[in-house]
Amino acid sequence: MQQPPGAGTALAAPALLTADPLVSAVTRTAVRVLRPEAEHTAAAGVPRTHLDALAACGAYGLTGYEPDPAGGLTARQVGREVHEVLAAVDPSTWFVWTQHIPAVKGLLAARGPAGAALRAARLPALLGGERRATAGFAFLRHPRPAVTAERVSGGWRLTGRVPWVTGWGLADALYVGALTPADEALFALLDCAPGSGLSGSEGAPLWAMGGTHTAAVELRGVRVPDARVVGRLPRADWIRAYDLENADAQPAVFGQLRATADFLLHSPPYEELGLRLARKAARLRAGAYGLRDRLPSGEGTAERLALRAASLDLAVRAAAACVAVAGGRAVQFGHTAGRLSREAQFHLIQAQTTPLRTATAHRLLPDLDT
């Protein structure tokens, strides 16, 4: 199937968006290279050649990409479509690739002469995909973060264990967070080369997204000179910004919904169910994206959370419908319906916050007293 995900449904991207050069290049790579191998990738793991293909089509430069102003598109619209397409056709590869983005954003936001020097030294190779990063910092929201930064002469010493690092063994650099004694969140971009002081270890196998090369990574007294610190700010401020950012519905979930709609469309006699699912998902997507575009961060948070919870609820139910349609075959590893169901469950915990956890749980179980 060479069509982009969601083709022929309300979730299909408009022609103006599909004509964008980056969207077009990424979509071609997604449907021709990634999609045919999606079941194998989910089981065997993301191959480096998939990431090479994403580098070749420009996907690693997404964060710095600016569409032609004459086209009437915003960078945010292009970014959403790229995430949706990749998450729809091959969620494992999408999740490894997306770990690269925080490092790029961190470098773009780095301040002062040191920040400018870091950008000049590290950003070109990251944007071109010649070097690829992964990330580990969500644990900074915990009361006792697992990685600490100790002040030493001319820099910091980082020690601890990052519990989840996706794409380990495929990444050249780790964008990591650490807690300073002053309750600050410190961020650094560390090389993953042998002798760097980083070592990964496999944990228990994941029953969802098991092909993402996710490992725990130990930092054994890794020294970071001040000139290599990407950012530092009060941890409370970082947590507040993190929670606000993740109140919004994620494009990857709408990519998941495009995939489930496609599955139903190609499962006679359930084509009409797939079209109805796409219409419902498109309405949620329009509401979520419109809210984010219309209001600044920090406003409309309750509505944002409600829309994200609603999209997650729909994604889980849609994937369950795919399992029901497929029947007994769906419980076998290698079947698309089973994979879609596991991936929908994964989206429940990806970039999860306490407010989102509450909103989602109540959305999934609304009628217990009836």
C-alpha cells in the first residue's frame, strides 16, 4: 500500500500540506521504506538503516525547518504532519527518531556565548542526521530524581541511573537531565562513545514498543565542563513547563488513529466503521490543534487535558475494535491488530503527567455508577 496513512478519510492531510517538500519526502520514505517492515521492526527492533533513511529525507532537520512562507503553512503544521505520518506507519521507528528532538530544541534555546558555541559545534550534524541523539530527563519530575549533578572545578559531575533511554546503541549522544544541589534541572549533551562513562543495561522486556532499543543507562561520575552545559533552570519551573507542554494532545496519537482507521478500511465489511472513526478523530484533532494555535501556553489547560484524554480514549477503543475485527489471529505476535492495540496502550503513558493520568483514567471509566 503506497498511499499515505489516512488517505481517503477525514484524517487525510490537505493537498497544501502534502505538497510541502519535507512532508512529501518523509511520507515517501515512511510508506516505501518503513511501512513494509513495520511488523518485523516491532519484533526485531529498529534497524539503523531506517534511521539512515530518515536522515536522507531530511526528517532529522524537522525542528529547524521553516516552510516556504508563500505556501501558507506554519512550521507547527509541518511538524504535526511528520509526527502523524511516522507514528502511523511505524511507531517503533517514530519513537526512536523523536528522542532526537529534545537535544535540538535544547541547543536552539541555549543562552550566552557558551550556548552559541555549542550550537555552532553540535547543531549542524544533528540537524542533518549525521549524528543522532536520544534523551533521558522525564525522571526529573519525581520527588527524588535518579541522576544528580555535583559541582566540581570548572563544571559538573553527573552520577546516577537514567531508567529509560530509547534508541540506546543507535544514538551518538544522550541529552540528559540531572538535579543540582540547589534543586535546579541541569541539561547536558553527552557523547555515547566507549569510555564516555555511560553504560546501558537491558531491563525487563517491554510488552509494547519492545523494538525501540530501550535501556537503563548508568552515568558513572561523568564530568561535564561548564561550556558543555546546555541549560540550567529551577526544577519547579521546568516541571511547570513540562506539564503545560504535555497537556496538549500529541500528534502521534492522531497518527495511531490514522493507522487504526486504515486497518478498518481494509477489513471488509468494516469500511464504514473506519470512515466514521476517521471523522470522529478529525474533529478531536481540529479541536486540539486549534486550541494550541489559538491560546498561549498556560491558558485553557483543563480543555487541553480533556481533549488529550479524549484522543487517548478513542485510540484505545479504536485499537480494541481492530482486535475484535481480526479475531483470534490478533493475539499472535506479528499481527497488525495486536500491535496497534499494544501501541495504543503505550500512548497512555508516553509523556504522562499527574493531571493527564487523572483526566485519562476518568475518561476511560466514565460510567461506573450507572
